Amino acid sequence: MSNPIRILLSSGEASGDLYASELLRELRKRVSIEAVGLGGARSKAEGATLVVDLEEISVIGLVEVVRKIPALRRAMNRLCEEARTRKPDVAILVDFSGFHLRLAKRLRELGVPILYYVSPQVWAWRRGRIRRIRDLVDEMLVILPFEEAFYREEGIRVRYVGHPLVDLVEADRTREKFCSDLGLDPSRPILLLLPGSRRREIELHIPALRELVEKLRQERPELQIVMSQAPTVAASWIEAALGETISNVRVLEGGTYDGLKHAAVAVVASGTATVEAALSETPMVVVYRVGRLTYALGHPFVRVPFFSMVNLIAGRKLVPELIQSDMTAEAIRTEVEALLEPGAAEEMKRALREVRAKLGGKGASARAAEAVLMFLESRSSGLS
């Protein structure tokens, strides 16, 4: 294709922005592209023109989304106007299904071909969405090994490309350098806390983590406690949530993979970070809370035995999960204490290596880029 490929790109969360940016990088190695849409700093750094910044619409929970409805509507309208004006060759929608399946309907009406990269978790809950995917999406590009068979059995065109994080999760600093940068003692164990990448997660998770820090400072004074600050999280949110306890915590801005590599144990908010911890072979405790009403409304529709992606990929319980009311400081402390024992830590590391093996080899973003180009070629030749 001699002219630049016009892409409408949309990713409504921090993890999706990461995957989208890596896909853009691989596409630019191969062809000339013009990408516009919804995303964050990473997509922008890879040349995407943002008509909506993901910070405008960041939200979790069934109930909490109500406050964001006006912003979500504005974002939807802007993206559709871009599609109407620019007539993109393809729309690439990354995860974020509540928004993207509605967007897909409107894009379909405009005649825009749709690729969905990173599957919504329809295999876990609200399986009725599969009908909408079948009607609206031209092809799924999935990153988890069990998703390919799931979609194929549903009669949906699908390609498994592997998990992009396999290429990305790698520490840059030695333990000595990392500890020097944060004012830590390299001879003492590190506990890493990853409370989440959204403001609501910070508000819901840090109270229990603050209590955990206070307990451990008294009971395990040799532990050095570090809290990771995601790129989408303001330092002021963490400061407000920790209060005076922040004096007992080192806040890590960026370099999360270094933190995971050198931590003895991590306490990780369920989501993409659990896969990052698994790829780092870091013993972990998975935690998560949503608003009470959101949990009450959503929990009956969950159709999987585990919450954490690590356990779902493994097909068995490898890491402890403390969800909703089970997420207490005392429960987390008990699990952390157990994983500080060398035998338990090594056993979990061996199990996490099994998870890594199931996520495909390196090159997932490159395979995704090739899949995009094959899709466009098939449409241009009339074979789709």
C-alpha cells in the first residue's frame, strides 16, 4: 500500500495503551501509518494523534461508571466524527469492552472494518456479549492461549498472537543500583505493593495496604516496603491515601519491572500487573476491591473459578487471591509471611515459570502487526 494506512485506534485503559503503543511501533517498522483516536501517553509517544485522552474516561466498576457517562459519550462522539471525516482503513479496538462494543456498532454503521485486539473477558462473565462480537467485529486478535478455541467455537474469526508482555517485562537495574536509587539496603528483603492504575483502585486498596504497612513495620522490621506508582496515578492520590504511613514506604515512579525483579514478595491488584509479576517470577498475593454495590451486582454473573489472570492461565490456584471483604490487612500479612519462607517462595516461582511458558514466545506485538496487515490485504483483495 503506497498511501499511509489510516487507523482509528482506541484503548481506554493503561494496559491497553501499552499494548496499542507496541502495536503501533511494530506497524511503523513495516508500513506508513496515520493513527488517531483514544489513548494515553504511550500511544501518543508512538505517533498517535489523540482526540481523546484516556485520563478523561478512566473508570472501574458497574456503579462508578455512571459518573463518567457524559465523558464517555463525548469520547464516543469524537471518535465517530473522526471516523466519518477520515474514513479509516481499519479500527483497532483494544480491550475496554463496555465502551468498545458500543463504539463498534456505530463504526459498523459507518462502514469501518473492525479488529479487536485483546479480548474482553466474555469467557468469564456476561457471555451474551459474544453475539455482539460476532455481529460487529471482523477479526479478534487474542493474547491468551485458551481464547482462540473459545472464539473459533463461537464461529468468530480469530488469531492468537501471544502476550505482548513477554517481550516487555525485563528489569533494567541491578539490585545494587535499584536499592541505591531508592535508598534501600540490598541485603534486606523488599515487599512491593502494586495498588492499581486507577484513582478508584487507589482509594479502595490503599486503606488495607496502609494498615498492612503499619503491622509489618512492627512485626517484620527487616522488610523494606516499596509502593509502585503507575503512570496513570498522581502522587497526590497515594500521599492522601497513605497519610503519615507514607514515611514508612518508598514510592517507586516507573521501573516497576525492576521492583518486581528485586522484591521478595509482591502484593498485586488483580489485572495486568499479575501477569507482569508472573513473568518476573515474583511470589505474589493478589488482591482486589470494587465498590460494594458494584460487587453485589456483578459477582453473580462471574463464570470462572478464579479472579486473577495468573490462576486463569494456569488453570489452577497458583497464587492466593484476597478479593473484596477477604482483602484485609491481616489476611494479606498472613499470605506475605508464608511467601517469605524460602521453600514456599521457590515453589511459587516454579509454578510461575509454567505460566510464562503458556503465554507464547517473544514477538507478540510483531505478530499482531503482521495480523493487521494480513487482514487489510485480505480485504483489499476481496478475500475477507
